[in-house]
Amino acid sequence: MAYQKETPQTAPGTIPAEEPHAGKGAGPLRVLRRNIMLAICLVSLAPLILINGILIYYYHVAYSEKVTAHLEELVIRQKQAIDEFLDKSVQVIGFIAEATPLDQLADDHSLSDILHKTQKSFANFIVDIGVIDQDGLQIAYAGPFHLLKAEYASAAWFKAARERQTYVSDVFSGIRGIPHFIVTALRKDKEQTRIVRATVDFALFNQLVSRLRVGRTGMAFIVNRQGELQTDRTVDSEIVTSVLNSIRTAKFDGQDHMDFEAPDPDGREFLYLAATLKNGDWILVFRQAKSDAFEHLYNARRLAVTILILGGLGIVTTGFLVTRRMVARVNLAEKDQEIMEKQIVESGKLAAIGELAAGIAHEINNPVAIMMEEAGWVEDLLHEKELDPVKDAPVVEDIRKALKGIAIQGRRCKEITQKLLSFARRTDSRVKKVQLNELIEEVTSLAIQKAQYANISIRLDLDQDLPEVCVSPTEMQQVMLNIINNAIDAKSKNEGIIVVTTHRDDQFVVIDVSDNGQGIPPANLERIFEPFYTTKPVGKGTGLGLSICYGLVKKMGGDITVESEVGVGTTFHVSVPLEIPCEDGPGNISRPRQ
């Protein structure tokens, strides 16, 4: 069968793409789409942004406080450990100064024994021990350096040590030329004054401080109030200066620790925590880049923003698609209304044609009946005895043949008018048990005359064991008649063949209508069920036949499909389900036999 584009329409059950710039309703549809889109985005995005912002803010505050509190705890613990170490160093040297007799303090061998015992109990933090008189001369020494008789009278730490009972110096290089600091204790006995000095291993002390490491950038160091490093000397002097300035600006306010934020020389933001050591002379400083300290916070914030953006895009996209679909449905409803109005007009025309056909059938029936009665009366006359002399005349045989022909053609006219009357009746949509083979034979008998005129033969290949189905007989007749008529119209060869087959396929009865017509081009194949879509010349077809068939078969719970190849032919497959309730008498519902 061949079909040509007449009027572009929409296949049943599909939504056409909206054409916002076409048609008189394009303007209102654009406004409607814009308003729906704005409403969806506003109602969806505003709460999402608000909730996300609140959650990010409170999470930022809580996480920042948690990180700062954790670092403060680490710094305080480190401060306590360093203070404890310094106090223990002072106590050990003070004990040595007080408990050791002066003569032993002046003896190198006794001092070496004391150093050995001290190192054994103090984890080798003490490098050497020396005893200095009141003039600054080291009179006894035990350790790895040659510092006996060393002069310290001019050393700043010596002057401070003479004024205090115990003293812890800052880090300096001194005579030995390497960084170290000392712990001293003052011993006064009668007129003699002795200072017991012990050198603390700078490397081990530096390791004690550097244990405080967090993340990739978190590190600790110690400075004095003058900004001199008391531990690792690799820290940039500009960083130390910046830290001291920030500490002087923020102040400790009576506490022994504080935290603040400050940029380093290259502009990176750092988090600082500071705690006082050695009675406020030293300051333990911990610094960590904010990007490192709050890495998980920033990752969570980036994730939240990413989710917000993706969610927003999803909402906008969904809103666009939903809006487009809704507007398309409105547009489709308007088109459906126009189609319905056209269908009503066409239905009115068909109803008028049906009434006209019924009237014509009645009018023809009457003269045909009279004609057949008169023919019968003439035949009866030929059998009367009075006509015996002419019975053998040759004309009598011709008359009888003519009368027989009149009777045959009269019965044929009667059958045609009866079928015309049946077609003209209103469609009965009631579902009943139907044997499809019988229905197909009846429909083909209606179409056979038209097929013969078109030099087309109709063959039936019906499954004799076909079960009954529950359908509307009139609707099924309409479906089959439309498909067979289309097959007849599609003839392109000298001798056309239409084959109608039936068979059962699982829970369906399938009717196949095949022809060897000119076929349907692939471009038209997808649209043949659209309302008013036809390839027939103007005035030869309305384009409603297959659309109505599609709707009727779908209403039955079945399906209708088509296969076609140009120049070979077309096959329609009509599937009717077996499991459909049907009327089995007034008020009764039953299942069809299978």
C-alpha cells in the first residue's frame, strides 16, 4: 500500500515538539512556559540555596572551632612537656649544686662521675657540666669539649646567672660555635660562690619541640621576646617578625596561650597558636596553613557547592523539560480539539451518508422484490396447461433462462442491499463472543466486488481451531474493512493478491492482512496511523481510516503493527487478546473459550 503526505499530524499517544513561533497561540504559550519555568525554579532553588547556605555556615563555624580547639590542646600539651623538661633540668642542676660537696665540684673526676649518672637518668639531654667561680673562670669541667679554664666573665648568661638561684639561658653559639643553651644553679658557701652549669643538647631539645607536627604544613618553633629563634633556625625571619607583631597586637590577656590568623610574606593565610614558656621569656609558636588545617572543611564546602550547582542545573533542566512537556500538552490539547471538531464534522457526514444509504437500500428493495415476484409469476404461467402447445417452442427455453437470471440477480441485489443496510446501522460497541473467522469471511464478502473490479483476488488462510474472542463485532468489522480496502487501493501490479490469515500466538489471536502492492516508503511508515494522514488524491480519502482502526484495536487491549517494503508489499498485523471479559447474556460477564 502506498501513502502520501497530506497533512502533518501526530501519531496516537505521542506529544509533538512545540513550535513556539508558529500559530496564533505562540505568544500565550511562550508566556505560559516562562511563568511555569520561573515558578518551578523559584520554589525549588530558593529553599535549596537557603538550606545549603545555612548548613555550610554552621558546619564552617563548628568545624573551625573543633580544629582550633584540637590544635590548642596539642599546643598546650607540648607546652606542658617543654616546661616540664626545663623544670626537671633546673631541678637536676640545682640538686647537683646543693647536694655535692664543694671539693667534689672542683674535682674533674668527681664531676665526670656526676655527668655520667645524670646522663644515664636524664636521657642524654645533658651534654656537659662545668663549675665556674665568682670571677667567671671555669675551675672544673666534664664533657666532650676542652673548656677547662674557660673565661665567662663577659658572657651575658654569666651575669644573669650570678643574680638568680637558677637560670635557663637563651640559645647561643658561645665558645664552642654551635647552638646550645645552658641551665645554671647558684651555690654559695661562706665566702665562696660557685655556679654549676649544664649544657642542654640542642638537637634533642629541637626534636622534642618538632614532635608537634600536624598535616603537611603544621610545625612548631620557639622564639624569645626579641624574636630570636630558640629551636630550628630554618624558619624565615620575616615569618618570625610577623608572628611577633601579631602576638604584640593580639596580646595574651592574662592567658598562657592564644590563637590568631596572619598571612605569610607570600600572602598565604596561616593559623597560629602561641603559648608562653620559661615564665614568659620564650614563646612556643605553632603555625599551619589554613588550606591544610581546614582541608576537609574546604573539601566539604566545595562538594556542597558542587552539589548545589548540579542540583540547580538538574532543577533548571527538569523545570525546562517539564515546562516544555506541559506546554506541549496544552498545545496538543488545542490541536486535538481542532481534530475532534473536524472528526465531528466528518462523523456527521458519515452519518448522513449512512442514512442516505439506508434510504436507497429500502427504495431498491421494493422494486427488486416486485421484479422477483413478477418473474416467479411468469415462470408459473409457463407451467400452466393452457400453454402446453407452446411448451416445446424454442423461445420458451430462452424465457426460462432469462427468468432464472432475473431471479439470481434479484437475490444478489437483495444481499447487497442487506449488507448496505447492515453497514448503515449505528456502530454497536458492546463486547460479545465472536469467531473471527466468520467475521472475516463476512467482511471479505463485502469487499470482494470491489476487489474483482480492481483485478485483485482475496485468499483466506484461516486457522480452523481458532478460539473465540470478546470484541465488538461492528468495531472489528470496521477495522478489517478499512485494512482490506486500503490493500485494494494499494494495487500496483496487473494481478493483485490479498491474503488474510489467522492464527493464535500465546494469549493473542493474530490477523495478518498481506498484499503485493506498491509498499509504503520508510519515511511514511511511521505516520500512517496519524489522523488525516493519507497519500490518496484529494477527495479520495480522509486519512481517518487507519487512525480509527488504531484507536479501536488499542481500546480492545490489542495492538496493530505494519511491515512494508517498497515494490514488494505490505502486511498489517492485528493482535486481539484472549483474556478480555465479555457479555454472555444480560448482566453476565464471562471469559472467552481458549
